[in-house]
Amino acid sequence: MEESPMNPNSEELNAIREGVRALCAEFDAAYWRRIDEQRGFPEAFVKALTDAGWLSAMIPEEYGGSGL
């Protein structure tokens, strides 16, 4: 398995981690409970991830993502 070139303690990775944590903190347990009970899709959460640019991290740059 290839080792990641990113240092897990780098400022860049810490900033990413903190940004994702802050976004996730906007959705409390009641939100997730409601999604579970309704067997729904977390549309608001996915929209927030998309708006913040976090979903593009999984997409290679050549396809319009950030390629993180």
C-alpha cells in the first residue's frame, strides 16, 4: 500500500480536519436521529458538504474535483 505524501500533523491537514469538524458540528444528534427514523437521505448535510467543497475532495482534479 502506498504511503500518503501528506504528513498527518501538517497545518494543511489540520485545517481540513477542523473545517470538516466544524461543518459536522452544525448537524446535531437530533438531525441524525430524524434522518434515521424517517429512513431519509441527509440532504441538508450533503448540500453543506457540497457547498463547502468537501465532496470534491474525493474527485480527481482532471474531473473537476480538488483531488485531495
